[in-house]
Amino acid sequence: MNLIIKILLCISCFSLSQAQEAHVIRAAIDIGSGGPKLRVAEVDLTLSKVKVLHMEQYPVIFYESIAQSRTLSPEIMLKGLVAIKNAIDLAKSHRAEGIVLMGTSVFRNAINGNEFASKILKETGLPVHILDQDLEGKLAFQSVLAKAGVDANHLIMWDIGGGSTQLVGMTQDGFYIIDGSNEGSGPFRDHIISSIQKKDLKDCKSPNPISSTHAHEAVEHASKLSTKVHPILKNKLYQSGTSLVGVGSVLGKGLFALMNKKDSFTTKELESVVDSLIGKKDDELGGGDYACIEVSNALLVLGFMKGLGIKQLSVIDVNNAEGAMIYKAFWK
């Protein structure tokens, strides 16, 4: 009998050890155009599921620096480096067993993007994985799958970043369909300022207040941009059972807040909210680092929804980080 008990205890201890090994705490820092975004999560390696334990966003507007000269200034790199170090320290305080850094359009578009990545490696000892648009889209797509119970074959993921946009779906054969462009939040805001309001971008960084006439023109421009979406993705949008899910800072965070924390809303509901923002200045929108893009982001989303005939949009607060947590190439 004692022998049986000992065997059972050994089996229990072994099973517990295996379960502990299957769960790890990891951190991912997504260095995007609007600043570094940290997520710390418990990762189930067996089921490829991610449970976020902590998140933090650091407002460092890299896009402003590269919009004019395509160069990151020494000042913005220093500010970014300080934010990244703070994010790393915070990740360690949450017992992260590993930390991965990812760079997106900031590093792709800035002439000295590789130089900035080298500075980060030298100062932190961590390399920056500079993502191309395909990998960026795949990670965001996997982030949705890791957090939400959505069928991959019936999912289209939509991510609007500071400098780029991705729409991602999957074929029945398991191949990704990735549609990426440089028409992100920053370029769209700049289009409103320079091409619609006829103002000099050197002197004007916010399009607010936006008149109803200019808002209409902005929506029309976004609708035209939507015509460039990959035809396979367009057709998939109209199929029954397809779920369109918006993610990232613009859709999963900013628009979610703008829509009074509704995680699903119609085009008409968004249009009503946009109407209430017309004529408001940055301080009337709450001020802060992101007030200058709040209205233009909503106009961009509204234009795309109208152009693609999207009646309903769901949003979820995930970004590349959740996908990065389970992307094996980052954790070898």
C-alpha cells in the first residue's frame, strides 16, 4: 500500500511539474509609431493561449519625427530609449521570464531605423525584431486567436497603426491573405491637414477642430483608400459567418473608448459619434498626446466601413504582443 501511495505521489508531482512548465510568464514590447506598448502575460504553451497580466503604453510620438525628414531625431530616440528601459524594468517586476522587442513601421520607414535598433540593443542587451508588414499582420491575427474564441477561417483582422494598416484573413488551405499599406493613422491625419484643410504641416500638427465639410471630404478619401483592399478579402467580408475584428491602439483601444466601451457597433452608431466630434478642439477632446488623431482616426474607420459596405465592427484590445508571445522563432 505504501508503495502505491508513493507511486501516486510521484505521478502527481510529475504532472504538476509538467503543468508548471506548460505555463510561462512572458513580456512583449511593441515599438510602434505612437510609442512603446508593453504587455506581460501568462502563456499556455500547450494550448497557445495568452492571459494578459499587465499592459502599459508610453506616449512617444515617433511618427512626428519621421513625417518630415524620414529621420528619427536624437531627442526622440533618447525619449524612446528611456520609455523602453522603463517598460523592461516593469516587465521584470512582473516576473517575466523572457522579453521580446518588436519594431514596426517606425523602423521600416525611418532612414536611421537600424541605427535606433542598434542603440536599443547596446543599451538593453535585447535585439529589436523589425517586422515586415506580413509578419506584423500574422502576429496580430494570431493575437486575436490567442485571446478570443474565433474560427481562423472565418476571421478578418483589421489593424490600423500609426504608420500602416493591415487587413489579414486566411484561406481554407491555411494560407494567410495579407493586405498592408502605409495609409495609417498618421498619414491620414496629415492628409486632412495638408490636402483638405490646406495648412502647412510644419506649423500645424492637429486637424482639430474639423468642420463638417472637411469631415465629409476625409470620409470620402478613406472610402477611396478602401477600394485598394485585396479582392479576396473583400469577397470574404461579404460571406456569411465572417467576423471582422479591429485590434491595436486605434481600433481596439481608441475607438473602443470613443464608442463608450462598446466592443461591437454599427456604421450608423459610429457616424453619430463622429457628428458629435465635429468642431471640437484638442482640449475639448480631453487633450493629451493622442487628441490630435482622435477625430481623424474615427473618420478613417468610418470611411473604410462605408467604402467596404461594413455594417458592423467588433473590436478587441490586442496587438502584436499576444501573437509574439506564442511565435516560436522569438523564443528559441
